[in-house]
Amino acid sequence: MDWETHARRLAADVVRPESRWYEPLATTPRHVFVPRWWARDDQGWELRDGLTDPEAWMQTAYADRTLVTRIGSAHADHADPGATIAMGKPTSSSTLPGLVVTMYRHAMIADDSRVLVTTGTGYGTALLCRRLGDERLTSVDIDPHLVKVAGERLDSIGLHPHTAVVDITGDLPGAYDRIVSTVSVRPVPASWLAALRPGGRLVTTLAGTGLIVTADKTEDGGAVGRVEPDAAGFMRTRHGDDYERPTDELWERVKRADGEHASTSRYPLLYVPDSWEVMSMLELLVPGIDHRMAVDGDERTVWMLHPDGSWARATAAGFLDSPTVHQGGPRRLWDELERIRHRLNREGGLPVYGARVRITPDGTLTLRRGGWSVTVD
């Protein structure tokens, strides 16, 4: 297979030829790290096997897109040929190469940096090995299978970074100049600050948001930085085979229920994850909301569900129609959303992107922009 031609095309799509990331992208065989993956269709998730269609494999593996490799506890490596999954959330993937490079650029990695990264399929680890040399790199994941297989695939192309099975929210196996996490966290683990060398930098995203946080370690053991202007979303850290869904029972109870409070919204229906700014602001203020949506012809319904029992359901017959909203539980989730939309409408933007960041040694993070601030712990 002429994978090199595809890799060079991918590199040209992602960066300019003079970029230090061009050669890593052009010389790393991404298909080695993603021989099988899950593809989404109207019926759920369908297994794709590269060996059964090599040309489609090359086109898919060398596109600047994320490839999902695990749904719930079902890893594509272990699935039966032709397998499908009706429902489930992605729990591991090969992140789109352009975003991997963006995270590395935000880390401002020097030639002599010692770097800790998250493993996933191992492709992002391979890119950094090509850039720095594998002796400067540590790659960790909570999933023993991912670490084992990624290590084998890295070995097969001549790369031998240090790998370890580690819960990245706990103690880390060494000291580093850079920590780059392609899983999202909340809060920033205090162990990252302990593992960063003086002046070291961390790069991550905040769970449930589209916010990339960069922060440099300070003399007091904390860190200061900012929310970068570009958006990104990564899977949350997990501590088992799958993510818990604490709102499933609530959703079944309120799917069609009348709320304690009913109203008509002044704004068109919004499915919150479709708006990076709104989603990020809402998650900072009311963390943990589960957003769901259903479409029936021209009618759309969205749900907001919280583990504390709060919920909202909004239904609109058309895209420009004002939705009817039902709410229940201890908090009015739709009212929280409306306040954010009022601010966006009034000011033309929200203060989340570009906010300054301060992290205390125990991991408490404060975002501040102008007169607005929020603490994330």
C-alpha cells in the first residue's frame, strides 16, 4: 500500500511545508494505529475493517478527522466482523491530526523538552516521537489494552517511548517540561502541577467545554495562563471501562412529562452542544448537564438533564418557531441557558475565550476576563 502518498497529502492539508510538524505528519503511518474503527450511521455504529477495503482505509486514515476506536467497552480491535452497536458513547479515538498538532503547538515544545502525553491509539505519541525523539516522551492511558497495543504498533515502526498504564488524574510517573492531555479534565489535577518542572507548561481542555487551557508553572507551585481563542473538545477522563450515565433514569421519567414550570422561549430552539461558546459558558456555571436531542420530521426536541434531578425539555415545530419549554427539579436549567443567551445577544459575545487562567497548587482554577470570573474546582 502506498501510504506515504496519503501521509504527504495529509501533512499538506494540516500544515505548511516549512512547519516542523510537516515531516512527522508525512512520515508517520496513521493506518498502523487505526486498522479498525467505528463509523456512525443512522442506525448507530458500524465496524469498519481496513484490510477488507484498503483504498477506503487509506482515504479514511489519512483524512484530517477523528476516528472512533471504542464505543462503551467495545474496542474495534476485539469486535466481530460486521459488528454494529445501536447505542453508545465513544470512549477512545484517534484524534484528528490537525487538532493533535494544534495542542502540541500550544504546548510550545522545545527540542529538549521532556513531554507527557495521553496515549489513545498511539498516533499522537508517534508524531511527537518523530519530532523530539522517543527518549524524551512518556505516553500514558488508563486502559491497559490501549497502552499494550499502542506500544506494539509504535515498536513496529521503530519508535520506543516510555509507556505506562496510569490514571492521568492521579500521580504521574516522572517530571516533565510539558504535559499535553487529549482527554478533558475538571478540575486540573494537582498531580500535574507537582509533575511539571519549574516553568513547565500544561495544555488541556476542560471537561464538557470547548476550552483549551494553557498554563505555565509558577514559583508557588501553581500556574498561570489563558483560554486559547480556538475551540476543541475531547472525551472526558474515565476511571472504568465506560462512562457512567447518571441521568438515564431521569430521562425515562421526564421524556414526555409536563414540567412544574412551562413557558415559551423568546429564542429559536438551540441544542447546546452545537454552540461552543454557549456550551462552554453553561458547563462552567452548571457543570454536568446531559444534553439530548430527537428529530421527528420538522419537529425537534432537546432535553437538558442534571444528576441532581433538574431537567428541561424544549420542543419546536420548525427552525424559526419559539419552543415550548417544560422544566422541573430543584433548578431551572432552561432559565440558566436563557440568561447566557441574553448576555450573548446583549454583548455580542461571551467572556470564555481569551479569559486569563490562574491555577492554585491544589488544582483550583479561576477564569477571569474583565469583570467576569468563575472558579472551577
